[in-house]
Amino acid sequence: MAYESGKLNQRIEFVEDVSKRVNGLPSQLVPETQYACWAAVEEMRESDTLTVLNTQSKMTLAFVIRDPMGEYKISSNHYVVFRDKKYPIKYHKSDFKERGFLRVYCEVVM
């Protein structure tokens, strides 16, 4: 699938829960946006969904973004916020078909 700028039409944020120190003591975790960008969202195919349900494994959602080229480093400590829902990052990889893009796979929490 060739990605054009029109296909990256969903706004996502990469967020990390950060604990600030107050008088030397850690405070509550506060969400802090690390990076925001446009993405193409790819849901699982129907056959993959049935396999996941039968094996009781986790469902995943793939976000395709332009490679930040060093502006942001994806970490498994971060999570993606999409449509006001949190999606923990499981792994990410370069899209070998379309250079310059990354695929970020997140767990769907129901």
C-alpha cells in the first residue's frame, strides 16, 4: 500500500507518564505528550480477529506514521493516544515496502 499524505489523516500522540519531584518527593504521574503526528490507522483483518479470539491472544492496532528521523525515539514506555483512548505500544518496525514510514503496533485494551 503506497502512502500518500491524504492517507495519514488521523491525529495521534505518543505520551509518557512522567513523575515530577516536589520537594524531593515523587508526585503523581502526569501524562506528557512526547510527539504528535498524523497517522494511517490499520485495523486487524477479519481472519486475524478470529484467530485472536480463538487463541485468546491480544488484539493489535497498527499506526503508520512518517519516520520522525531522530526527532522522536519510540519507546515501549510510551503509549499512543488516539480518539481519547490509550493504546500501549507493543513494538514498532520500519515499513520495508514504503521507506520513510514506521509501523507502530499497539495492544487494544477492551
